[in-house]
Amino acid sequence: MSPVHVSPISLRRVDLAPSVPGLVEVVSPGSFAMELGIEPGDRVVGVNGQPLVDALDFHFLAQADQVVLDVERAGSLLRYQLEMEGDEFWGITFADPTFDGVRICENACPFCFIKQIPKGMRRSLYVMDDDFRYSMLYGSFVTLTNLSEADWERIEEQHISPLHVSVHSTNPELRQALVGNPRAGSIMDDLRRLERAGIDFHAQFVLVPGVNDGAEMDRSLTDLATLGDRLKSIAAVPVGLSRFGQMRQSKQIRLSRTCMRTLPDKQISVRRYELDEALAVIAQAEPWQQRFWAERGNPFLYLGDEFYLMTGSPVPDTAHYGGFPQIEDGIGITRHFLDRLDGYLRRAKTGTLEGMAATIACGTLIEPTMREAAARFNAHSGAAIEVVAVRNEYLGGEINVSGLLTGSDVVAVLADRPGDAPLFISDRMVSQRNGLLLDDMRVPELASALRRQVIPAADFSDIARELRTRKTQRAHRAA
């Protein structure tokens, strides 16, 4: 018997593989797919006789001059033979964009947040993805350590761009330790290959006090500054430690991989930033931002909002963020939130929400900023909005952003508070995909536990819209 050939791709560790790959979830109105009669529940099984690996494969192959599209519906195969006139808007959203599952991370980062969460949360939270396709589709950060030559060739051929790259450090030995993978040391070569291929990319540092900030951050920025305009932005965010992560650190877990044992101290101590250390990062970033303003036309280096909020420093103005290139990673989200409030206050008439009450639940980090914002909103609109800070007991008090609060944390703080005014929570607390909070609680369950309506909101415009509706309904009932 001849040996069975197994491709490197088939050996990849994957998770969350869909039971029905290629399943169409949504067909956009007026799209090419709707004109063809493709429906939600159909399954796209091939283009031009080739099976599909993922949604990116579909969109690349389906832009040819001639397309043969194979669609499965209720056990029958539908074949569309198409003469294409140009780039068509197919309008297909797949239930799962990666038909073969999500590629699992092969690294061992000592600050990995997924290893810092407790058991019993929803399964998808435990998937340590390092999938370049999710990087392009959703802005997830990848390390580039698990790319095969076939992956590189596909990125180049299909021009999969932009990518979001977790750099952390350009010092080869230090990055190997921070990523926990001996392949991590070639990061500058990897970024130059993306640049040569015409692939846009964003870079990120997760900064660990005393490890990759200070002189090491200067070294990394000096290296990245040699890259051209395919590098679109650099972000630096502080490391996060849950109470479970603190316990792992306290046990001094051995960094056992060979690439980690080459470090002089054999151990990377991961901890949160102290006030003076966070202020030092802000001060260190400023001359780099001035340099990038002169060379690239924007600050280019953006610090995570936590650095400003934890130190009480002013949040930079809108121009500083250069179009908010990494807002999906939370970079500049506070400024964006305040800008939206300013816009609402300029547009709205005064006193329109007189007599309307509500509560906002938020994380402890944003509390002072949220209180100031609510006071401005109340003074202009006549509303009575109360801000309640919720300490994150589930993950630990050092995890202090609103988006990582759980339903149980909110219940613990607000369950016994009197009144039935609506409660607004950050829409980042709720998964857009399945409507669950981090602890698997749904918004209706949270509302039931609190005996009041709970409404996810992005900003004060959302809050004003809801309160306006409630006021109109109240007036109709009284009439």
C-alpha cells in the first residue's frame, strides 16, 4: 500500500469548524446573489470547479470574467454559469467565514489573556486564534509565526490586506520569549515580505512594564520606522492581568520552551503598570509621535486609552488619532465617544428629555470620564442620568474596562437599587454574534434579575434616542 500524503494544512490545529461549511447566512438586498436567487440556508460548495477553503477564497475566485458557481440547496446542486461584467457585489455573508475552522495559536505568550479566564465561560472565548484570515476580516491580531510557505503565497496572490500584526518587540530574542515561539524572531523579515508584496499592515505592542517598554520600545520603533507606507499604524497597549493571571504569575510558572530559556533571567514577570510607569510611556511616546507627524503626516504611534485614563491625563484630541486606524482594538474609543457626545449636544435642543431618568453602568476605569459626560448630557437635555461604576469581581479589579464586565458583576452592584428606570450598558459587553455577555448571561436575563429594562448602547446618542422614545410613549399613554 502506498503511503498516504498528508498536507501541512491538514495537520493544523483548528477549532470551531462549522458543521455546514459554506453556509449562506445573509443575502444583501439588491446584491448580485439576490438577483441570482441565492437564499439564506444555501451552501456554496465550489467556484470554477474548485472547492472553497473560506469566504476569502470565494470572493477571490468569484471575481473572474467567467464564473461557474455551485450551490447546494436541500440536497440538490444548483449550477450557475455566469459571464461577469466586472467587480460584482455578491452580498453574501457566510455563517462562518472560515469553512475549515479557526486556526489555533501555536505560541505560548506569558501574558496570554485567554489563559487568564476561568472555566465555565462560553466555548468561543477559549479559542486562541492566530488566523491571518480573521486578521483581515475582523482586525484580529496575529503573530505570523504559524504561516506556511503556501499561506504566504496565498496572502500575496489574493492580496489579503490589511493584516494586523502583534509585534511586541523587534528584538529577536525578546520577541521569541514574549511570543513563546522560536519562529518569532524573524518578525522584521516577515514585515518586509508583507511590504514587498504590497500588503498593508498595522502593528501592535502589548507592553509589559520593564520588559518591552523603555529602551526596548525605542529599539522596536526605530526598526519599524525603516518600513514604508505599507505599515499603516503602530499601537501600544498595556498588558492586562485578571485575578487568575495574577495567580499564574504568583506561581512563577516556568517558561519552559528553549527560546524562553535563553533569556538571562529565565522568567518574564508580567504585571500591571504603576502610575509613574504609565506616565513614562506617555512621555516616551510623545517625541516619536512628533517625529511621525513630520515624516508621515500623523502621530502614527497610538497609545491605548488605558494609559491616559489610568493616569488622569487628557485624552488626545480627534486630530491626534489620524482617522482612528485601530479603533477596533480600543485605540481612541474614548475620544470617539466624547466626540459623539459633542456632536449630539450641538444638534439637540435643550431640555428635550426633562423628567427622564436612567442609569449607566460602566467599568471603573472610565468612571470619572463617564460622570463628566453624563453631567454635560444632563445639563443640556434635562435628563437625570446616574452613573454607577461596576467593579469586575469576575475577572478581578485590575480588569477595569466596561467591555469586560459580566452580567453577574452588574447584578451584584445594581440588583438592590430602587427604581425601574432603564439601565444602559456598553454594547461592547455583548457579543454581536450570539448576544451573550462574557458569563453567558443574555440581556433579557440580566433585565429580569434587575427588574428593569437593560439596553446596550454605544454612546449618548443611543441613550437619547431611547429616552426620547420612552418620553413619547409616556405622553401618548397620558393623553
